[in-house]
Amino acid sequence: METNNIIIENRLKTNISGVTDVVAFSESEIILDTNQGGLILSGENFRINKLSVEIGEVIINGKLNSFVYDTPKQPKENLWSKMFK
């Protein structure tokens, strides 16, 4: 499993590794895909200071109020897997 790290400095600078894509960006919300699932950051005056999808790193300046990972959807069990548990 690849690593995914979040380093927050005084809630004003956030360094995230393991990023695979920037899905959406505004001054108050950033949505990222990471190797651990979707990540939603909420805050104020966001600016992407550095973005390198090749190495999976993003550095964000701006006040971070919250961050949350999307809950990955569990694959549905088919009839055969239910029968042979």
C-alpha cells in the first residue's frame, strides 16, 4: 500500500502526499483523489502552492478548517459469495 501523509503547519500550510488527482478547487474547498480514497478539505483563502501529480504531492496555503476522507464504497456481494461463506 502506498503512503498518504498530511502535514498541517499552524492550519495555514498543508502538505499532502499520495495525491493522484485534483478533482475540484475553489478558495474554500479542495477535493482530491488520493491512494487512500477521496479527500475533501474545507477552509478559507486556499491557494495551491505546489502540485506534482507525478510524485503525488500538493502543498496548499490558506486556513484549513477541516478535512475528511470519503468512505469507500464496499463492493456488493454476489449470490455465490453469500452462499459459500
